[in-house]
Amino acid sequence: MRARETEKKIKVQIVDNNEWEPDLDFYIELYDLSTMEGASEGNEEEEPKYTRLDGDDTRCKVTILDEDFPGTIGFECTNLQVLKSQERVEITIVRNEGSDGQISCTIQTESLNEQGNAGVAAVEFEDYIPRHEKVIFQNGENSKVISITLVNERVK
């Protein structure tokens, strides 16, 4: 950097191959060029070594997100507890491992008793309003919040 310069922008070219691969990480680090170590004069084959600058802000992690895969859809949290007095519960559906193109899923509320589980289960229309609909993620969209209306016994 030159005298009185307070910032410098660098460009790192990212190679896009249109094939899915996991997200990739690399670091960019800042070094002090005045602290050359280990390079002997006249030996051009030996790589000079410099001391990395001190400080937490002298290393930057870069994650290359692979947008060439439509991704996988799932719930952000798979077990929620809500109060009977709440009007609704909001549930986040997330799209991981890519966000290329449009992808969709269907949501459907279902009583636990209908799945053969023992115990006390919430009942459609008595405890919650059932939902069955298609959820669409547009290109680059990574989360959707759906709302399930709870039936409040105090309101008739």
C-alpha cells in the first residue's frame, strides 16, 4: 500500500464449472513484505517467506457457495413447543446445499394419532387449522416461514 492509503481492493477470480460440488472455503491472509525470511539471495527457486500481520482482522475466510445444485429442503427446527394461548406457530423451512433454480415441496399438517403414535395429540380444527399446500423456493431463495393457526379456546 502506498502512503496515506487506508484500503485496497483485491479481486479473486472464482471458476464456475456448472457442476454441483460442496461449498468450498479458502483464506486470504495479509503479510508484512518487509519481514522476508528463509530466502537466500540469488536462489530464485526458493519461495520467500513472510510474517503474517498481527491481528484478528488480517485473515479472511471466503466460502464459495455452489449455486449449481437446487438444494435439499428441511425444517430449521424439528421439535417446537408452543403455548395453547398463542394465535399461531411459525415454522421455518430451509434450503441447504445449493439454491440454483426453483424447487418446491408440499406441506401437510397431520395428527400424531393418525401416524399410529400413542399419547395425547392435537386435533385438527379443535387445536389447529390444518394446512396442505405447495411451498415454492425461487432461484437463490434459502428459507420460507410458514404459519399454522392455533385455535384459541377463549375465542368462539
